[in-house]
Amino acid sequence: MASSPPDFTDSGLMNYALRMVIPMRREFGRSLDVQHFLHDLAYAKEVLDEARTSQNPKLREHADYLNGRMFGPRTASAPAPSVSQRIADRAGPTAAADKTPAEKPGTLSAEEEAKQLMLAKYRSGLR
């Protein structure tokens, strides 16, 4: 009996699985059934293990992505980092160490933290 994964209705998963169909057929002679792949964990694991041994770097990349999304840790329930933590992460490890206790991100008001976050965007470059 096939075990079914949690709700994998994410179109990104299907997109990556569809991108694997042709390379899997070319390299391994395997016909990938995308619907079966998305609903049967055992089949998906077997296909991903085979794809991760591919000579094609794009196929390996797609397999790694799908493996992480389907079998990796669920990070959606992790708490979001605070504004001061995001500022410290963008500024780098030495910036927080160089500040005096009054200037450390944890002691700023919410308005000052938001302003610092906005300025950090401009210092690191907009994307």
C-alpha cells in the first residue's frame, strides 16, 4: 500500500517533476508518471534516488530540490526571525559585535529597528 504525502498541491512541485520527465526518459529510459510521483512517496523516493545519480546537472538539481521539499524538514512552522535578527544577519557577524550595548539591535525601539532594516536594504543593494 502506498503512503501518501501531505498535501503536495504546490504547482512548483509539479513544475519540477514535469521538468524531469524528458531527462529521465533520455538518460535512464524511465517513463515518469508525475501524478503517481506526487502521491506515492515510495515511488517518488525511488525516482529521486535514480535522478540524483544522473550525469545531467539540471536533473540532479531538480531531484535535490524535490527531495528537500518532499522529504526534507518542514520549515514553514519555524518562527519568523525578528526584525533585529534580520538586521544583524544582513549586517554580518562583526557589525553586531562592534556596537555598544545601547546600539545593539535588541535595544532599539520597533520604529528604529524598521528604519535600520530599511537602511540595510540600501547598503546591501536592492534585488
